[in-house]
Amino acid sequence: MKDLFRKREFNLFIFILFIIFGVSWRTPSFLYINNFVDILNDTAILSMVAIGQLMIIVTGGIDLSVGSSLALSGMSVALLNQYHPGIPIFMIILISIAIGLLLGSINGLLVSRAKIPPIITTLGTMSIYRGLVFVLCGGTWVSAHEMTEAFRVFPRRSFLGISSLIYLSILIVILFLIFLNLTRTGREIYGVGGNKIASQYVGINLKKIQYIVFTLCGGITGLAGFLWVARYAAAQSETAIGFELQTIAACVIGGVSITGGSGTIIGVVLGAFFMGIVYNALTMINVSPFWQMAIQGFIIIFAIIINTVMDKRNQQLMLRKRSFNE
Amino acid sequence: MNNCIIEMKGIKKYFYGVKALDGVDFKVRTGEVHALIGENGAGKSTLVKILTGVYQPTAGTIILNDKPVQFPSPQVSQKAGISAIHQEATMFPDLSVMENIFMGHHIRNKSNGLLSWREMKDKTQILLDKLELDIRPDTKVKNLSVAQRHMVEIAKALSLNAKVVIMDEPTSALTLREVEYLYKIIRKLKSEGKAIIFISHKFEEVFEIADYFTVLRDGKYIGEGTIADITVDKIVQMVIGRSLAQMYPKLEAEQGNIILKVENLSKIGVFKNISFDLHKGEILGFFGLVGAGRSEVMQTIFGIDTKTSGEVFIDGEKVYIANPSDAMNFGLAYLPEDRQIQGAILAMNIRENITLPIIDRTSRHIFLDRNREFEITDEYGKYIEIKASGWEQLVEDLSGGNQQKVVLAKWIATKPRILIMDEPTKGIDIATKATVHNFISELAKKGIAIILISSELPEILGMSNNVIVMHEGVITAKFTREGANSKKIIRAAIGSISK
């Protein structure tokens, strides 16, 4: 129990409760269950892709191309759906994931084999993938009436009042919770991020780990691509521009160390949820749209400062405890 | 004692209750080379850090030119005229000699407040000339040799108008000729009235260059005197304070068959024709100066680096080791020198660290098994006496000695048949050191073959059955325990075996 209070995730959770309390005091409708379901729907895609980003950041890398990969896989399946409406929806989903895996594995190969630093690699592929979206669609949109009914409503289909979008994101969370915490490869991912050289000394294959995290992130992003264009019923060349920064922000707010080695899925999901709540709350309390973006930025920085301050305090407690023990 | 420039009286320094310094007195006079002598962990570095304002003393006074002073920060100490030349020079490799010298005290143009590079360049040239250093002020520091970097550090001290220059093991990475040159500069500085604090645990050097000495042991002041009135034997006695046998509890271990045989191992530009045999239960010491290539040989055997030519045999069979996984499968383990960089994963807890190399033994298929991990951690953690609040404690929250124990436990848990230890006691306190030494002896007794790389001569002499000495990438001598003595080993290490 004492440990719980020391966790960054817990700090963030308390911070979220504060915001909810503060906003609902001004706007009681914020507390309606429907509003929370909306927030969950809005942050489901962000949570999923942020988990992919988390794995890469934990190894000490970063993926700037997720926005573009998302757009490219989304555009591909939207066009496929437009020209071959007969393809069943589960095939569409598999194809979207496959495209994402391919794009991610290209990143992975460039980083692990060609040894190009992740930030450079993905800065390059960010442009390449985005450029391919333009090439594919020729600058036009795939809009709602060009998509099949099954394609469009898939993310909204609900069971027990909860949408398939949320179910899928929960599935991703559980799968990767198991992967990162209970499997050998998961442990090795944290090892590589914590200390590359020491990991090499104990026989961990760095190249393999780098390839795996980029490819898996790509796979999640591919799935997110389909969900995104289906949910907004539009695939366009500007889809998800700047989204990579949101995924990185969700990670950082969730306590992921930007230098690698530490970070949890729960933290990242809370981080994404936090961003959704802030966005939603600002709209609810009628903050001018012109101000919203700047205020969002302020709140993000504020959250991170609180997190770091709490961390420092805990470290000092730890040191004092240590000196006492010795 | 009227020309005392600096006097430290009754200095105490405790770290979380551990006494690093316990009432040390230390006086330095102008125009003298004062040797500060003691083993690693005796408190030399701590004393220097107090003098340079890095640490604050728990108790005691510092008197500078007959006035009590305090050095709350390195800047204050520097201003008072105290400069330290560091062991691993703290320099900016991508900046020029001039920029390095004036880092932190740039000269500004008085009229416009901009940096005055011309003036700094001129002053740098004057300093370089004085030190008889044939380099240009705008050469980048990364292109200099170790000796030249030392000289640049000295130039920096002079540019700060230092009256006391502290040299911490200045010769450890120098060739003989460079050492001679350093001595010449030291004598020159001395003749100008500078006081030089010379830290070394090489007695030959102390007798060559120093006028006066102070000995520390286990954080305590042991004695001082003029070099002219003392013998090597007496100083050694002061430094060690007990017999070698007590410090190094070598158990008699029966030596078995040859387990590892290395033949003509070479890596171009790094080491050449390395051949040796290692027996079961043997502790084979590897001695040499920094840069002799000892670690590189071991890293190549362990599959971290690739060899150019040569062969490795284990149990008489030729083996190919392409990466550390292969090496571990053959029963090798490598305890690296730098535990922070190569050893422990600080952001992970003790259990995760210890089980990382044996993750395929502790997990079921692809899934981890925490209970098994805990059992193994408990077994080895208790065996090696890691002090922690629990096995889930993060390694970064442990003390240095305990971090080293985690790394040791991690490699012992792989149940190696051949254990390579690279400076296993570097930078740890004397108590932990004794534990580690005991431990090495015990492992050898169990039949594990051990390669011990160490730069501490007493450790090599006290622990090894056989000693191999390397110099600039080649083996210059091999000794048995009986045939080895410090003089012969040092000669081989500095490459003057033929003399």
C-alpha cells in the first residue's frame, strides 16, 4: 500500500480526480456517464498507439512516424473498401494491421540493421509514409458515402453499451500488459532500455529487440489506421497529422522515462485518458477554441512538473531510508 | 613550518554514517612536492574533494595562508588558488585546447563585453611554450595524447593562477618517456614556488619526485615525514598496516585440468599473440597499466568484440564464440569493470537484474516465472550478502558496494565454469573488498577457473596462483606465485623487461 503512493501512476490518477472534481463543480453534466464513455471513445485510439510508442521509448528510441503510418494504412484500407466493397470487414482489419506491421518493420530494419538513430529514421519515414498517402489518394478524400455501411459503423458497434473501439483498446492493453510484464521478450525490452551495454553482456540481442518493438508498434498503428478512418468516416491526406506528438505526450505524462528503461502501460493509458479529459473539459466549460490548445499545453507541462517533483521527493525519502539502514 | 600554504586539521567526513575520513591532518608547504599515499579507499580522493570544495567536511578546519577558510563550492576553492588535475581528465574533447583552458573563466573584451579570443589565444600560446608543449591553441583536445591532455589540464591550472596543484595518479596512463617529461614540468613548477600534491600508489614514483609524504589508511592519518629519511619498506608497512596474508585470504585450491586454452589470439591494433592456459581451480592474475589491452582480450574471448586471428579451446575442444550468449553456453561469465555502465541495470530491481542472464532457465517457454526468479535471487543474494530492504528494491537505490555484489551475484547465478573478473574491487570500501576476496577464493576452491584482472599489485600478488603481465597489447611476462614479486611485475608492466 505504501508503495502505491510512491508510484507516478498514482500521482497522475489523483491529478485526474482533481480535474474531474474541479470541472464538474462548474459543469455538473461533465460527470454524466455518457460523457465518460465519449472520453473513452475519444482516447481509445490514442491509448493503443501510445502503447506502441511506449515500447519504443522504453528501449531508448522514439517513433515520429506513427501519425503517417496510421494515415497510410487507414487510407489504403479506405480505398480498398471503396473499390472492392465485397471484402469482409475482418479481412480489412487484418490487411490494415499487416500494412502497419510492414511499415513498422521497415523502421525496425533501418534502426537495427542500418544503425540509423530512431529519431532520424522515423523523421525520414514520417515524410515518406505521408508522401505515399498523397500518392495513393491523389489529393482527394475517401468520404463517408464512398465507404460501405459495415466499414463505417464498425467502431461504433456496441455490446452492453460499450463500443467495439473500447473493447479493442482493452484487448490491446491486456495483450501488451502480458507481453511487457510476463514474457522474456518484455523483460528484455526493459533491460535494453535500462542499460544497452549491460544487456549485451548478458546475451540479449539488441537488434532483435529493436526490430520487435518497431514492428509491434507498427502493427498497433495499422489497426488504429482502420479504426480512425472508419470512426471519422473520412480518409484524407491530413489524417492524424501531429498525432505522433500526442502519443509521445501521453507517454511522458504517464511517467515514461524519455531516456528509456522505465514506463508502464497503466501509466500510458492514464496519460492518454488525462489528455482526453483535459480536451473534453475545456470544451465543456466553454473555453474559447482559440485558447484551448495553449491551455492544453500548460496543463501537460504542469502535470509533468508535479510528477517530477513527487519523484524527487520519493527519491529523497529513499535515500534517507537507505542511510538509516546502513 | 612558517611557509605552510595550506593546512587541514582534524578533517572528518562521514557518508551516511560511514567514516570516509576520521580526523586527518594534512599540511602542504610552498615549493614542495607532497606525496599523498594510501591504498584505494584509504581516503585520498575524499580528502582531495574536500580541498577542492566538492565535498564539505563533517568536522575539521582548513587554513589557507594562516587564515581559516571554507570551500563551499569548487569555484571558491579554485579562486583561492587550488586546482586539481584529474585522473580521467575532465575535458571537452570536441573543443580546442584554448577553449578547454579558458572554460569557466573566459576573457572578455572590456569595451564591448564579447569574448576576446585573440587574447585567450595569446595567453594559451604562452602557457604551452612554458610547458614545452608542441601543440597549437586551436587543436581539438580529442586529437591529443593522454600525456598532452594532462599538460593542457596543468596549463588550465596555471591560467587560474593556481598555487596548489593536485595531481591524482598522473602517470597511470603515461609511457616512460612521458613520465620523465611530466617530472621535468613538476620540478619546474616547484622551482616557481607552487605546491604540488602528488597522489600515487606507486612507490618508485614517490621516491623519485616527492619531497615529503603523508600516509592515510582506512580514512585515518597514519604519519608523515620527509622522503629522504624513510625507506620503501617502512612506507609499505604504514600503507598496508597488516600483512598481505590477512588482506588476501588465499585458500589453497587444487588445480585441475586445463579448462581454457587461448592460442595466439590477436586483434589488429589492440593486442597480439595472446596465449595462455587456465586450469580448474586456478586464479590467474592479469596485471598491466591502463590501456595494456587486458579487458579487450577478455571481451574478445567473451564474444563482445571480434578477433582478427587466433584460437580458443574449452575442455580441449576448439570453440567459436560469436556473441555473449555463446560464451555463456560454454560456461563463461564476465564481470565487467564498470558496474554502472556494463554491469547493472539500475532502473531494474535486484531480482530482475540477477535473473537476466539466466532468463531461459527461469522462464517457462516465453513466460517469466516470478517464483523461480525469487528463489534464485534469494539463494544467491543471501550467499553474497547483498544488503537491501528486499529483492524488489531498485538497484539504483543501493550503495556502490551492494551494486557490485548484485553484478557478482548475477554472474555467479549463471553457474560459470570460467569466471572472468575485471577489476572486481575497484572503488569499493575495504570491508566489501575483503568479502569479495574471500568469495573469489571460495569459488576457486569449488573448482571454478578464475581470471582476475586487477591494477592493484597487492591484490594480484595476494590472490593469484599465476600472474600474466601485459604491456601495450602483448604479454611481457608470466610468473608463478612463488616467482612473482612487485619489482619484476612492475618492470614487465612498463615494458622494460629487457633492462
